Amino acid sequence: MMPFDEISDLEIATALWRVGEIRTDQLPRIACDLLSTGLDNNELRMLAGLTAINIERAPELFEKIIDDTGYSVMPVVQATRIFLQFVAKKIVSGEIEPYQGARLIFAVVVRAGVGDFHDADPFIYAADEYEERPEDRKFFEAKIIAEAKQWLHNREKE
């Protein structure tokens, strides 16, 4: 699971949920984050108010929020790309160590089962080589950062 401080964008939250990077117990906090951005509806308020006693309702409420905003049709490949962009930003900003970010990307691509998804190949390769070649770790950290910057640059042009 990915460490994050705040998710204040419903598209990102949906993508993270779709690729399995948000736990049920994190949904009420995310709902609070979303409410603080001005997004507001009954389900979001109910989700924000859930406690450990009634947390089992969180996935149903979050799915209703997603359905109501049209994100329910988000394909897993799109969710994986949004996740990759989210992690790339965190790598570039220094919020996540390069190797940790590359491993997260690797894990999500495998878990999501997006077979022909090659957007993440450089991250997967660098993470694998980082483990296999400890003497070259600084090199692979720099490559991961460079790839994250390039990936973000390419997305801005789309």
C-alpha cells in the first residue's frame, strides 16, 4: 500500500481504489479531504462520518460516490496510468524515495493484471536492477527520477 498524506482529487482516489492502493479504513479520511475541496453530497458526508463500528459501509458508499460522478467506468488501464502519474509526481517532488516508488508501480501493474501495459516498463526494470545490483543503486535512483520526470512531461503534452 502506498503512503499518502492527502487525496483531494476524486479521479485520483478512484484510480487508487481501482488498483487496490486504498484500504477501506482510509476511505473516511479521503472523504474528509474531498469535502474540504468543495465536493459535497450525502454519500460523501456519510462516508466521512464513518467510524470503526460501521466501516463496512465504506466501500458501498465510495462506489456510490464514484457512480454518481461518472468515474465508475474508469478502465483499469486508465486507473493504472493515473496511479503511475500520481507516483511519478511524488518521486519527482521527493515525497517518495525513487526505489520505493518504482516498487509501488511494479506491484500495482502486476496486481492490476494489465498485460500489455508497457508505460511502467522503465520503472519495473530499474526496480529489479536496483535489487540485483546494489553497487549501482545511485545510478538506478537517478534513472527512476529521470523516468518519472520524462513520464510527467509526456503526459503534459497529451
